Amino acid sequence: MSSAVVNRRGKIQGHFTPPGDKSISHRAVMFGALAEGRSTFMHFLEAEDCLHTLMAFQALGVHAEHEAGTGKLTLQGRGLKSLTAPAKELYLGNSGTSMRLLMGILAGQRFECTLTGDPSLSVRPMKRVTQPLKLMGAQIKGRDNGNYAPLLIRGGRLQGIDFDNTLASAQVKSALLFAGLYAEGATRIQEPRTSRDHTEKLLKAAGARFTQMGNVMTIEPTETLRPLSFTIPGDFSAAAFFIAAAAMIPGSVLTVNNVGLNPLRTGMLEVLKRMGAAIETKTGTDFPEPCGTVSVEGRRLQGTRITAPEIPGLIDELPVLMTVMALSEGESLISGAEELRVKETDRILSMVTNLNALGGRLKELPDGCLIQGVENMQGGIVQSFGDHRTAMCMAIASLVSDGEIRIEDVDCVATSFPTFFEAFERLRVD
């Protein structure tokens, strides 16, 4: 396990183009694999999580041409029903997206397959997906009645179901939408709170029998998906670290180019504006997702509150928002965010522990935290907890720290943003 030492205060200045969107990169592989024909994607995210998805589909018989270092990925789709049984279990590393969405696809295949992952993934809850898939007719076995990997899936004949996505989980929804492609009859999913809609956009683009009215989505059995070719937008969640840092440090000026601006992903921008941030957005292209530019100028921010209705639109950005709130004037509160406790680590615990170790004033709550802002951070030693977002947040905290910060176990950053520290050093100025 490696560590990183970040040891000088600074501002964020310059232009930044984020790596390809992780959520869309996962789905690009899946849709390319299931289509009839050849799909080509540019700006594919070459991070460990997405590469595990790609390797899984190669093991399922999909031919892929990946030019490493270029972001270009071409897949020769096998069609919805022509994947082949892998020679061994599919290892998915730390990627919960890979595991949960793959279960929906494998539930409709005519063979048996085992999904496994690293120790962190093996303790993340999967029953939220396995239970509704079992109701559709899939046979799934695993620890705690299918709640934890390794998971053995035997695909077969599925029946459509009606499902309330009360967790507002895009991964649960996506798994069931994939399974619904294979089911007899319609599968209807209702969402009381709207979760990110990358899968729905790609289903429409690929010609699936998918409709949506209000908060109810319907997927019907589909014979074929057409191939897709597009450039994957920059990852908003990767850009968020630098946007947040620039927003909270007076004198910072940052322009983020070619970043995804799906309104179901950019809730952080509205929170930062509420805190007094100077942020402007400009949308350019809109396929497969809205994509454009974010411009930020730094200033001292004020505390705010984030409650449950906002959580789905900024769940991945909550750790860096905690960092911003810890360094803003006044009190902030995050509530309704219990989902953070079942991410790659318990992110409420990891962020409160680390920020307090650096001089922050945070109180852990069951579903979030109460934060009293401070002027500066102090030096110290912090742990990544094996979580990429926690590790990157600690680097951002160093920009307003009076001493050296040592971040232990930063290898995990490679799961989503392998070039983070290079970008951090390039954008940081005295």
C-alpha cells in the first residue's frame, strides 16, 4: 500500500478536462456487448472499475479492441441472448456498479456464473438487487441469502414485475431494466425520488422497448439492441474535487471543459451556489448526455443544509462537500445520507474521522453529520479507508492546511481516477 504526502497550501487555477465518466463507461461496455453489431466509444475511462467490467464481458465471449492510453474502445456485440458461460468466476475488483448491473444481464442468460470481488466489494449489500431479481425468477445464491458476494447466478426464464425503487438507487434500477429486456411481460419501476438516468438514455438510444411517464418506467421484452458510437462525457464526479476546491479558496479560477452536465448528476453545483460560490455553466453537446463547461471563481463560502431529497443527485459528491463545509463559515448539516455507510467504505465515518484528525469540527450522525466550519486545517496522518473518494478529499483539504498531510493507502484512487494526483499538482498554485 502506498501513501501520498501533500504539504503546501495553494489555490486551484487553470483548465481541466476530466477523464471519461465512470458510470457511462460501465454502461457503454454493457450496451456495446449486448448490441447487434459494432460499437465504438471514445474517452472511455481507463480506471480499474471500468476495466473490470470490460474484462468480465470479454470472459463472456465479447470481442473488444481497446487501445490503452487512447480512450478508444470498440466492441463487437453478441446480441442480448448470445453471451457464453465464462471459464471461471468473474472477478470485479472493487466495482459495485459492475456487480449489480451484471446481475441483471446474467439473470436473463441460459448459463450459470459466479461473481466475486475484493474484500471491500464482498461486504457491500447486494440483496437490494438479488431480491427483486429472484422475484423475477432468477436463481441467485450467496452469503446471507444472496446479500454478499461471491454470488452464484443461474439465469433463465424471467417474469416482469412492478417495483418501487425506494432507495433511489440507479444501480438497482439499472439491474432491473436490463433484466426486463429478457422477461415475459412488462417490468415497471416507480421512483419516489429520481435517481441518475444514464441507463434509460442508452436504452432509448439503442432502440429498447422502453417508455417513461412521470416517475414510472416500463421496459418490455426486446429482441435486439442497435449498436452505439459516441464520445463519453468527462466525469462530473471526478471534476467535482477541483470544482469544490476552486469554489472554496479565494483567488482560485478554474475552467472545466467537456464535463457531463446531466442535471441528475450536478446537484453539487446548486449546493455550492447556495453557499455563495461563483459558478457558471454552459452546455454544448447533448448526446449521449448534456456536456459542456463549468467556470469557477473562489470565495469564502457559508454553511448550508443538505437533506434527503437532494441526496440522489449528489451522493458521490457528499464527501468533498463535507470537506468544503468543514472549511466554510458557520454551521452545516447533512441528513438523509445513510446510503453513504454502504459505499466502498462507511463514508460518513471515514470523512468525519479524517477531517477531525486535521482539526475539523464534525459530529457523526446516523444519516449524515453536523459540521462547524473552521478557518484552516492542520497537518496530520489520515487513512483512505480503502476508498478513492475519501483519499482524494484529503488531498483537497491540504490546500487549506497549515501543515503536511500524509494520506495512507492511496492505491484505491486508481479505481476511478488514476491520474488524480498528476492533475492535482498541475492545477495547484501557490
